[in-house]
Amino acid sequence: MLPRLTVLLLIFAGPIAFADDAFAPSQDTLPVPPPEDAIVLFDGNGTNRFVSMAGEEINWPVEDGTLVSTPRNNRSNHIVSTVLFRDADLHVEFLLPKTGNGNSGIYLHGHYELQIFNSLGKDDPGMGDMGAVYAFSKPLVNAARAPEEWQVYDIRYRAPRRDAEGEIVEPGRITAWLNGQLVQKDTPVDEPRSKYHPYRYGVTPYLEAIERRQRSTSVGPLFLQDHDNPVRFRNVWIRPLDDHVAADSSVDSR
């Protein structure tokens, strides 16, 4: 049965200024404790605000306090946050396996992927390498670490704005830091370009309901991607930059 997409507005103290010039997160020591105004999505200690693409319990195991990406059907066993947001700072720590290419990703609203990939030592990282916004922008530098070392993304995301017909009238923006280096600076994003993003490849009725709401409100979830590699995730949190935040109450109360 399709879960009801019911939302509860989470009220914050008011809008926070969206200033990329001030966005310089500390990534020197991992893990990074979430700030007081953050919403924790996964902490390895009981908080896990992710469901499957069908809105059901995920089958990614929790091992040693980490979520382990686990395949199911054709590279599309992604997990999706039950917290929906518009503009936010996002923090994700991850570890690539010793073997394989470590392919995974962080999908902002399911439309824009910050690439995770074993790109260590590449002189000219491309669109599919670590630090890229897939199909939009190569990384400014190669900041990739070796497999089996913890790595970290901090992302400032401003969602695209849409009109009453769902058309983008103002592009979104992405600034991202990876392992202490700036890899994306105010990168503009418009309509999604990948044919493999979750609303096009392996889509479910649950996600169709989320995308319909997203196109009218610019409020959507965070996805962690399955791409056939046991990438580990820990310490995942978001810090909303406005009061456009909601929770899918039909599943978030589990």
C-alpha cells in the first residue's frame, strides 16, 4: 500500500541568510558533530530517517554505526529521507570499499547528484568523478581520498524556484566542500539531466507523490545512492536555511 504523503511543518526561528561567501565548514576532524539547529538523518545510534524508494523500511544494514549501501534491483536501491527541505546545508560522511570503483552519490531532491567515486590520483577529474555535480559540473579540484579512509561532503543547496506550472524560473545553486577543499562554487542547476535519477529510473508511486509536491513547493528529500558498491555512510544531517521543512509523518514515526 502506498504510504500517505502527509507533512508536518517544522517551524524554525525564521529564515537564515543564504550567503555562500560565509560557507566554509570545518572538515579537519571527523566525525563532525551536528550543530544544534541541524536535523539528524542518521547517527548510527538509533536515529535513521531514511526509507526505501517505495516508502518502506530500508534493507541497507547498519554495521558498526554505519549505513552500508546494498543493491537490490539494477542499481536503484537508493534510500530517501523522510525529512523534506527546500534550501539547506547538508553534511554526509562516507567511506569507499577497498575494491571496486566505489560508485555512489548524494542526490539533492533526487535531481542533482554529488558524485562519489574512487577518483584518487586523477589529474583532470571529470563529470563522473568525486566532487562533480553529475551532468552539470566537473569538480574544481581533485579532493578525493583513498578507499577505506573516511571522507566528507558539506553542501550548501538552494533549490530551483518554479512557477505555478512547475517551470523553473530561477535556477538552483550548489556550493560543495569535499575533504577540506572547495569542489563546487555557486554552481547553477536547472532541470535534471541524468536519465538515471530516482524519478526516472526505478521510480515508485511513493516517489511520484513526492515529486508532484516538489514541483509545486521546491521542497524535497535527500537520497543516498546505491550503485552496486558497499559504500558506508555515517553522520548524515541537514541544517535548513529557511522554514520550508516538512516530515513525512506516515513513515517518520517508525
